[in-house]
Amino acid sequence: MERLIHTALVVGLFSLLAACSPRTQIMVTSDTNLDVPGQIDGIQIMVTGPDGTMVSADADMNDLPAVFGAYHEGGALGPVAVRVEGTLGGTFVIGRSATVSFQPERTVVLPMNLHVNCLGMTCASGQTCGDGTCRNVEVGDGELQDWTGTPPTISGPVTDGGTDAPTCMPLMEACNGRDDDCDGRVDESFDRIVESCNSRDDDCDGAIDEETDTIAEECNGMDEDCDTLVDEGFEDIVELCDGMDQDCDMMIDEGFEGIPETCDGIDEDCDSVIDEGFDLMTDLMNCGMCGNECMLANATPVCTAGVCEIDTCDGAFLDCDTDPTTGCEIDSDSDDANCGMCGTVCGVGASCGTGACACTPPLVMGTSGCVDLTRDPLNCGMLGMSCAATQACSGSTCVCRPGLVSDGMGGCVDTNIDPLNCGMVGNDCAGDVCREGTCRMSCGPLTDCGGACTMLNDDVFNCGACGNACAVDQVCTGGMCEDYVVGVECTTCPCTSCGATDACCEYPAAGDVICVAGGACP
């Protein structure tokens, strides 16, 4: 195996020790006739051996030519690729390349000078600019001269080594029992190298492949722990679907074929397709996303465009809030607010049964809800039987309102103010007014309404104004005709069927409860 060793780029006149045995090595030299530091201020020499190992060094620009030594320790003699580049401020300016082979038991010199005439010159493929002209990158064996110990300059070789030439040619230190770098020490700096299983003494301690048994084995076709077994210990590792060979059997992602795919964002069968066979737009068990089961209360669901919706409601159930997430939330067979269909409200006194509102006896169903035939002035005794405006309903019979008496002819009169029935039925005041049941000349502080001396704030015949008579389902309170309804299932106040703003009143008699909209009882 070859090994590239470079010097610390020295200059001057050098010669190999006469006592040294012949070496197989190449001395790469580089000089330049460009202006230093005007045109270039740096030279880098890079050498790549036959096994791809590359080493490099920077020249001392104050002492050119530069020298780079590479020697051979075994293996192929070539090719050795050499590249020399000149830079200015770190930017490439000029360069040249060469391909050469080691010469057995010879130390040869490879001049790689950077010539000013090569600036900007472009050579054809397989060529490089040498000393001002293009030439082949490949350097033939016959072109290589023996190393004399003195690097040639760009103007030509120096033939006289001089009396001051060094007695040792500095090279990179190797584990060989010699002082390769000429520093007076032998085989130094190898103690920092970690021993590997390669049948070599990497740390130069005289032992081969020691302490490698603690190195963790990797799946790479090598024996890291140096136990003569390659890639052991991986056979029990479970293979994962990740494009890697966990069990080190030279197969990737095996064993996943036939595994059923589930909807979970994972490629169970390792076929590079995730969750195949699941349509998130229509799948009831995975609607819109994996695991999102489309289930709705009291309904048959459907997954449409990834959204869970109601297809049909079960039985009498209805979707009255139009919110699919609540399903068909209303049982129209029994819901008093949605009886039979959404929005159908059973009134006070009624309840929903089998989809229809039914009144609680003794109430009966009227045109707008349940009515109490015993007290409803619009349905007194029977549906549609309306009492007169001067009457109220009590005990299923139309009776005169409180304060009024029967005139014997089916009507009701107020003998306190009626000038035709003043004080008693048939007592005509003959032109005078009736005040407090007595015929008089004037009404005094009361209001004269056609001879009737009255107070407009509670007179159903003159409510708020003379002649303003209240309807049969109204009472006069505070000078206003106010609507009232019969209190359902109530005989005393308070009554739950009255609204929050209604007045609960016992009218026209005790046990008869009405709810007055105006908030005041008559």
C-alpha cells in the first residue's frame, strides 16, 4: 500500500544522506517567475496517491522553490495525481496538473513550476500549461530525472548542492524506526492514533490490532472488533420500514409484504403508499381523518367530502337544530316544543304524545290550544260559545262581570252608574245622571258619560274614555283595556301558567284565576 508523505515545504540546496538505502519516492518542486506578492502570494501543492489518499501543503513564499516529498510503502506504483495552484489573497490565479508513477527504488524529481506565460491560457482536455506552453498531463517515466538533493528553479536546474546543503531530507514521520522528519525523534506522535483491525501497528507500539475487541461492530462488511467475524450481532434486530438494513442481511425493508394496512398515517406494508384502501372522503370509520368514526345519535350517518352528516333520522327523531354533531336530537313523539314536527309547540295544559298535542282533562283542544270550558269567556261551556262583553265565564256559564247585575233580559247593567237602571233594574233617572246608584243633577267629581257618572280607570263600558268598551276577554285596569287568559290548572294565585309580566287575579269569582297582560288586576 502506497503512502504519501510531505515535507514541511523546505527550500534551498538538499541532498539525501549517503547512508540512506534507496527509496521509491517522488520529490515535487515548484518555483515561479510571477511577481511575488504582486501577482501571486501563495502556492499550494496537492498529491493524491493511487488509493485516493490526498495530502497537501502550502509553500513558504519567502523561500522558493518549494519541495514536497512523497514516498511509496507498497501497493500500486501509480497513478499519482499532482496539482499545484497559485493564489492571490486566497483567489485562484494559475495552476497546473500532472499524472506520474513511482519509479521502483528511485527518487525522482517532478518540477511543477508556475510560468507567467501560462496566465489565462486554456489547454485542451488531458493537457495542462507547463513552462509557458500546453503539454500532456501525463508525465512519462522517461521524463523523470533522478533527485540530486537540490530543487531545480524555473530558470533551470541547480547543479551544485553547495557546502551548506542539509544532511537530512525532511519527510512526514512514518512508523519505521527512522527519523523521517529530521527532528531528532523516531516514530513520534503515533500514540494518538486509534488502533483499528487491519493487521497493522497503527499506534506504533509494537502490537498489532490490540484493544480492538471493545470496538462496536457496524454493518459495513468489516470486522471492527477483530474477532474474525464480520457484521455479527445484527441477526436478532427487528427490521424497520425506513430504507435501511437493520438486521444486516443485505436486504432492505424485508418482511413487510402482506401486512394489512390500517388507517393511521403509517405505511404498514412498506410499499411507499400510506393508508391505501381508505377513502377519507367517504369512509364512515375514518371520515375526514384516520380514526374519526362517523356516528350520530338517533341517525343513519353518511360521510360526504370528509364531513360526517345525517343521512336519515331514526323513527320519530328529528334534527331540529340543524347541527349534524348532535344527530337527530328531538323525539317528536314526546317533545312538547317539537311535537310531530320541528317547531310545533304544545300550549299550556297540553302535552305531546305519539307526535300529537293532547290536552290534560278537563281541558279540551281549541283552535289555538287547550281551553278550560268552565272559565274561558270565548268558550264557555262548549267550544265557540262566547259570552257577551259584559259577562265572564264561571262554572261553564256566562255570568255578569263583578259589579254588574242581570237586567232580566240576558244583559248585564251597572246599577251604580246606569241612568236607566240607577240603583235598581228599571229605575230611569229621566234626564238626570246616575251617580253611585242615585239619580242626581250632576256627576260632581266623576266623569259624565251619557248620564253615567263613572271612573274611567276601571269601567269596562268606558275604559279610559267614554264609550270605550272592553272586549269579552279584556278587563279595564288603569284606564286601559288589557287582554286576559284563563289560568290553566290554577284555582288560586300565584299560577304557573301566567307569564312573568302577567298579573295573576281571582276573577270573576274566588277560584276563578286569570292572567292579565297589563300587570294589574281589575
